[in-house]
Amino acid sequence: MTAPASTSPTKRVPPLGFTTPWVLAPMEGVTHRVFRDLIIGIGGVGAAWTEFLRVSQTPLPEKTIRRELGPQPDRCPVAVQLMGNQPDLLAATAVNAVRAGAPSVDINFGCPAPTVFRNCAGSALLRDPCGVGRLVEAVARAVDVPVSAKIRLGVDDPSRLRDIVEAVEGAGATRLTVHARTKADGYTHPARWEWLAKVVAWTSLPVTGNGDVLTPDDARRMRRETGVDSVMIGRGVLRDPWVFARLLADDRGTIAPNVGAAEVRAFHHAYKAAMAAAGGEEGVLGQLKQWWRRFDVAVPISPETRQEILRSPDLATLDARVEALLRASETSA
């Protein structure tokens, strides 16, 4: 693939209606409608996506997509993310996504999960930049809403990254998100932000950076050091559900949210109640534990207390252990 004449594009197309430069990452098993809506409700999220929707043998029907998408919240567009390897099926599903109310469509080329990789989807497609381009082009031709792509640096190394970026741009995408790790890196290797700066220099597309953003300071440092247009926060929102509200307050020069035991208690119970209302009690305990595994602001949690919470056999025990933690925090404050 021939490199463009200029290595420092100056013209950048408009963003996809992000209301802030801080956006919520689509994470399988995490950013379902309940969690996503709670975080958006706190404030500061500039855009969000569904968990990736697998497209394998037939196009996903509109009703399935509508269920995952939900109503569009105020001040935060929620797009659909699709994952598959057949252009015609992705294109047909994208059409159904627009009918379901999606303001834009993203294509996942980043998932490193072994099952996904073995089925030649997600990050496995990064071996073939031209194939990436064909998938993006098929979707971009099929719908009249913005189409974007989320990629990693490559499968084993970034040697084909520029080809992938050029393929995405040449196929008609209007935005690119880059998780600054390879598939081989998984989620453990430190994110390589230096490659984000290279991508910004290679493309005229708006670039969203992703990887190792846990705090507001991380988010601002990524923009400052790499030049990305926006920052996608994933695991950082599990650590701190108020991270977007903190960023927004800083942007506006207003007072950041005062988060203490009372706010943590309210979030815990709101999350539990919303999940129960959406799908019954099954699965609620696991989802709450998933959050408590990573939560790490406002309330000091010793490793022993965290393990005790995570070993709770039922919701009643979990609630009791959480309440004991929060009461101890209030007493010592």
C-alpha cells in the first residue's frame, strides 16, 4: 500500500458528534445498557458504544440491536459496535443498526479474545489491511451515518500499522480509535502511547486513543503527549465511575464531584437495582463483584477486605460486607 505524500496531515474531518473528548470504551460483559446508562447519567461522557455485537452467519435483526442500544440519552450519543469478517453481513447489520437508532457504526478490529481470534474476527483481521479496508468500505457504502473503526497496533507487532490506518481511511471511515497495544500484548503489557502520536501524524482522521487511562491525569496526559483528538476510557471507569464527571468539571472550571462513602453506597445500590430490573437477580452478584474487583477511589479498601467482598456467596452477604466497609470509612473520616 503506497504511503500518502504528506506525513503530517493538517485537515481533519469533524468528530462524530462527541459532546466531550472523553468517551466510554465498549467492553464485553461490562458496558451493557445498565452500567453504560449509570455512567452516562453521572455526566461527562462524550460518547459511548454498545458491547461488540457479533455478526457471523446472518445479519443481526433490528430488534436485537435496538435492545442492546436502548434509547439515545441526552448529551451523549451511543453508537453500535459490530464485529465480524463478512462484508455483506456487516453491511446488512449496519443498515439494521441505523434503523434501530444508531447515530454511527463502529467496527471492532481489536478484540484479542482467543475464541474471537480463532474465528478470524476482531484483532485477527489486522493481519490483512486490505481485508480491513473491504469491511469498512462495505459498511460505509451501506449506511449514511458515520462509520469508524477500532484497532490495535497489530497482531504481534506494529509493522503493518500504517497500512491498516491507510486502509481504514481510504475505505471511507470518519474516525479511528487505536488501542495502543498489540493482540499479543493483551491487556497486561504497558500501552505504547508513542504509536498513537505516529497514527495522528499519518492520518487526517480524528483519532481516539485508548489504553492505560485510569485517572483524569492519564487522560489529559495522553492528549498532551500524543495529540489524539479524544480519549477512550475503559477499565478506568470501573476503578472510578466518576472519572468522566471529574474531567468535565475540570474542563468547565467547576468543582469536581465530592465522592465519599455515601456516593459509593448510592452507586452500589443503584447498580444492583437497575440490573435486577433489567434482567432479574441472576447475574447481579457477578456484575457487582466485577465492579468491586477494580473499584479504587474514595473509600480505602485493604486487600483482605476486597477479597472478603469478592468471596460473598450471595447478594445479602455482599451488601452486608460493603456496608461494613462504608460505615468504617465514614467513622474514620
